[in-house]
Amino acid sequence: MQIKAFLFGAAFLLAGPLSAAEQLTLSAELEPLRPYIGKTWRGQLSQPGQPEMIDISRWERALNGTAIKISHSVNQGEYGGETILFYDKKQQSLAYYYFTTAGFYTHGTMSIDNKTKLLTAEETVENNAKGITKVRSISKLSENTLTTTSEYLQQGKWVAGHSAVYTEAPDAKVVFK
């Protein structure tokens, strides 16, 4: 038994750590989002009838490159959430789940237009206290920014949602209370 353990340990040491390429593999469907992974972003959120807020989000490679995890917090932890974005083979689409500190969650699909760098998403909202049942959003990816606008289906009517422009903020931190 000791010999087997030694041989396994020796083989592991001889193999060495994984190369950078092996560590950072990403499913082909998520590749267009690679420039945002491993970075922290700061956005000024605005929404009709609401004070402006600061949103900090952190994008990370997850689940051996088959998903992206996005954690975010608004106004130093007043609100926050986590998203897991992945490619759903059955739907032939990017899909995601978003869980919030406010007790609701969403699930939806997203598409990326590689030419225009537009992300289009539609999600269903579960357990929202304000009567929001769906969200549609469009985001524009550029080399240094992510611009997003959204609208909500609330009480049966589509209303303007939040909008934001995110820029990289390496020193910013996602805060959960």
C-alpha cells in the first residue's frame, strides 16, 4: 500500500502542475466572454425613479471551464447575487441561474452576436416581491467596457429597468454582508 501511494505521489510530482492553457480552458460557447473573466468591474447603475447605485461584479471561470460565475454587490452589500452561466446542450443556448440576497432568483437564456458583440438575454423571475416576472436585457461588449440596459415585466406591463456602464476596477471588491 505504501509503495502504491509513493508511486502515485511520485507520478503526480513528475507530471508537474497543469500548464496555463490546461488551467484556463473554456467551453467554446463561452469563449466570447473570456476577456471579462478574472476581472472585477464597476458600474454606475441607474433606474427610473431610483437613486444611482454602484455595482461591483467579479467574473470567474468555473466548473473546469464549463461555466462562468459572476458575483456582484450593489452599494457595498445592500444587495447582491451570484450567476452561473453555462452552455445548455438541450436548449442549444447559453443558460444561466441568478440567485439574490433579496430572496428571489432568475433563470434564462442568452445569446451572443460575435459580429456586433451584443449579448441578448431573457429570464424568468421567481419569488420577486415587486411583481417582476420577466427581465429582458441587451448588453454591448467592448474591449474595456460592458454597457447594459434592461426592462422588466412588472404587474403585466413592460417597464424600463436598470442601465449601467461597467469598466474594469481591479481594486474593487464584491461585498456580501
